[in-house]
Amino acid sequence: TRQTQGVQRSAAWYGLAVAAMKRREFDAAEKALAEARAGGRDSAQIAGLEIALALAQGRSERALQLGRQAAERWPGSQGVALAQIEALQGSGNDAEAVRVLQARIKQWPEVPRLWQLLAQSLERLGRRPEARKAMAQFYELTGALPAAVEQLQQARAMSSDFYEQSELDVRIRQLRERLESDRALLERFRKK
């Protein structure tokens, strides 16, 4: 059908735009993106690539504008959210990036990359204990429990707040217990 052909054509141009961008042929990437949009075709993927292209070209204000527009149009797209956040960070807007990241983490708490980006922005803002806690969450979600424990221990050492230290102690103990449980389970399988 004509609809299917249009989608396939748009997807092909999108692929060419991605390839051109990887080769840092930005003019060709822009032309391919325009072709991908031809006939009224638009998608979260095209918007995300357009944001990434503006960033790669050093056009951070344009990337920010595109990111905000795309986030309004496709609030359920993780790709658009990540592109918007990278645009915010790339232009030095870490405080706004933290606000956006916190909202997106409520939406998608299990996405490790969001926690990693949050840790980076918090670190740049000088909020080091919070950055370590976010990084610990990233490590926990990716299965690197020893690294998560290490990040929480660093956060505890940086904090002078008794209540925060107590919370961190509990979290460290929980992760260590999980590690021990995982090790015990592995040992049982090895013995069989």
C-alpha cells in the first residue's frame, strides 16, 4: 500500500541520516532527515536523531529547543527523553537536566542510563553524595552489586548528615546481604 511504502521510504532515509551522522557528514544527515520527514512523516526516532545531530554540530541552543519540543510531543519516548537530557547536559544546563531526570526516573525507574546521567549532572553540580547514590542505583540495576556497595560507602563517607548516613548504612547492609545470598545460591549450583 501507499502508506507502507511511505513508512519504508521514511525508514530508509532515517537509516541514511544515521549513517551520515556517524561519518560526521552533517549536511548529508540533515538532508536525509528532511527526506525522512517528507510527506508529513515524523516520529520520536527522527526527532531524537535531529536533537543528536544539532548537538554533534555544536548547536546546543537548537538541540535544547528541539529537545523541549520533542519531549512535549512524545512524552512516552525514552529515546526522546535521553536526547533531551543529553542536550541539556551538553549545553551545561545540569540543574534543569536533574529536574528532567528526576521526573523521567519516576516514569522509568528501571532504566540504568537515566541513573547514570543523573549521577553525572549531580557530580557537576557538586552534589557528590547524591551523585554516588545515583551511581549506586545504576550499578545495582546493571547487576554490579559490589560497585553499588562501593558507591554507597563513598556517599556515606562524604555525608555529615546522621540520618542520611543511617539510611546509607541500611542500604549498604541490604546490598551486602543480597550479595551473600547470590554467592550462596551460586555455591549450591556449583556443588550439583
